Amino acid sequence: MKGTASQEIIDDAKRVLYGNLKIGFCRWAGTEYKYVSPAKDHYPHQWFWDSCFHAIVLSHFDIELAKNEILSLLKIQRPDGFVPHMIFWEQGILGWREILRPLESRPSVSPKTSQLIQPPLLAEAVEAIYKKEKEVGFLYEILPKLSSYYRWLARERDPDNDGLISIIAPYESGMDQSPSYDPVLGLDGSSAIFASLAGRTVTFRNMIHRYNLKKIFNADYFIVEDVMVNSIYIKNLQILSRLLHEIDHEEAAREFHQLAAKAKGTLIKKCYDSKEGFFYDRYGSEEKIARVKTIKGLFPLVLDLPKTIVKRLVSDHLFSRDEFDLPFAVPTVARSEKAFSAAPVIIAKEPIIWRGPTWINTNWYIVNGLKHHGFDKEAKRLAERSVDLIRQSGFREFFNPFTGEGYGPSNFGWSTLVVDMLLS
């Protein structure tokens, strides 16, 4: 997908990312900050997986700024390895979201970071940078911090020691009100509003527990082995192993390779439904199945899987017009689900999200998964559909899977992932 039209999209993507750049001095951290926010006014803080996506796109034309995105996240890494999903570098930003900020942090009038995680694609972002520059010095600098982070996930977020990590709030997957969490929250999928309220109740309870993981796991009100989060986790463990091999850290490389192998085996054993040919989240101490078809169930395509599983995921689901094969694919919820909505429900001028519309970041993963399994023609077609969304509606946060209409803020950072689709 080369040519003048593609170059225009690339140039527009550069303007989006540079336009969302935040630079200043953070008093509480005693350091200068510089990062690309998801949307300059609407989402002003630094988000974990957004920065990783930004770094992947920036690696194509601004290596130093790409590195900065990762280094900025790791400035706030705790000694035990934890990296928060949000960093509140700037103070004094007003708005209703600021009222909710303490719910995602330990009790504080003015929290500095959240206590939640997000999908752990840090190693993917580092690999994208390394592939472009081949600077081994960058790996020596960054890999000890990455190793500490992934060890923290393995140590602190796998209470049953089966290899899969657990999330403790819907917002940790980044798919805030996904109907895949409705069964976990005791909902039947009919009300997006209740899903939003129930998710905030979870973070309120977490805050009351002061984000003590042992207490939260014992209370067992929201513990989810999320298919998307774990697919990304496994993929990144594999990438981290390869990167450590690049600098001859063989013992650590084997450690993460073994963690990935264990987790992938468990993901297939516990989350794959062979009758339906689809992956579902597991939740709670009883490991119940959250039997809701969402795009998360397609995410294992990014991994090496048995051909029979790949065939079922692609032919029975991804390319089913009753489920995910819509005009502007891929919707985040199967069309056949009761909870599916092509357009978001709006409450107090804010959308309730991830209940049907198409997002560019999830498309990016599905495109890469198709390529990984040799579906090059299909991957190209989905990438072209993604680019068409941007041409029609601009770099919006998410899109109607039938009409391509854009929703959420304009100039949304990770929608620039179409650049990686065009150039990779």
C-alpha cells in the first residue's frame, strides 16, 4: 500500500503524534517529562499501552522520540518492577475524569500514578525500536527494567501459578466496558450503563483494599484470566526472550521462554472451547467461563497455535458475517451477541466503550496475527479496511463497523498504527 495517498496518511499521522506531545517539568517526580498523550485535551495523561503503540509508530520516523516514550514510562517503575497504567505528570487538570482518578490509585487527594496495569506490550515496543536501529546499547540499558517488569507480572498476578496472569479491574485490559466482563459483574449484557457503573464499583473496592493484591485475590470479586491480556503477555515474554538472547543473557532468555511456554499451554487448555472453536476468559476462584464472543477470543492468533485452532478462529469466526466480518471490520464484539452495539451509548457526553465498534489497535493485532499464520491476502485486506476508516473519518478513537463513522476524540494517537500497517 504505497503511493501519494499513503504518504498523506503517514504525514497526517506525524502531525497527530507531534501535536499530542506534552513537555514540562513534574514537581512531584523532580524531573522533566516528555510524552505523547492519547489525545491532547481529552486524554492528557500518559497511558501505558498507548505509549507502547506510539513508540511502535514513531520507530518508523523518529527513533529518539520512540525511545523516549518507553523511557518515560520506566522513569516511574517501582523497585519491585511494577509499571502503572497511568502517570499523572501534569497537575491542575480539571474535568470529571479527575474525580475518578483516585479510584485507580491508593487513597490520596492527588495521586501520582494509578495502581493498575495494562496489556503488557512493552517488549513489542522495544523490539520495534531495536529492529529499526540495531543499537545493542539500548538493549543493555532497557532489558533489565523490562525483565523486572515481566517478573513482577509473573510473581504478583498469577495467584494460582498456572502461568496466566489475572487482571483485577476491567480497565486493566484497556477494554473498559467490554461485555466479556458482564458475567463477571453479574450482568446479562443488556445494559451498557450498568456495566460502566459496575466497573467503577470494582475500582472503588480495590481502592478500599489499598490495592493490596493478596486481599483483592482473597475477596474474589473481580479476578479475570483475560484472553487478550494473556495473549499479549505470552507474545511479549517470547519477544523478551529473543531480545535477551541478542545480548547473550541466556539464562534469563530461557527463563522467559519457559514462562511463555507454560502460559501458552494453559491458555489453550483452559480458555479454548473446542466445540465452538473460540477462546473465552476465565474468572473467579472457580474459573467460570465468560461465554461472550468478543475480539479478545481472536487474539491468540498472534501466537503459534495448532493449525486446527487457527482454521476455526479464522473461518468460523473472523470471517463470519454473523460475527466479525462486517463492512468495517473488526468489531470488538460479535454481531450475534445481545450486547453488540455498532454505536456507543453516550452518558453525560461520554461514550460507554468496547461494546461493538471497531478500533485500530485491535485491528493491528489481528492483521499481525493473520500474517503470522500465512493469511497474507486476508491481512492486506483488513489493513486496507483500517486505512479506509482513517481516510473516511480521520484519526478517531473508534469507528462504527457498518458505516465507518468515527467516534470519540479526533487526532487519537494509537489510530496512527495504520502507519505500521502501511510500512510493515
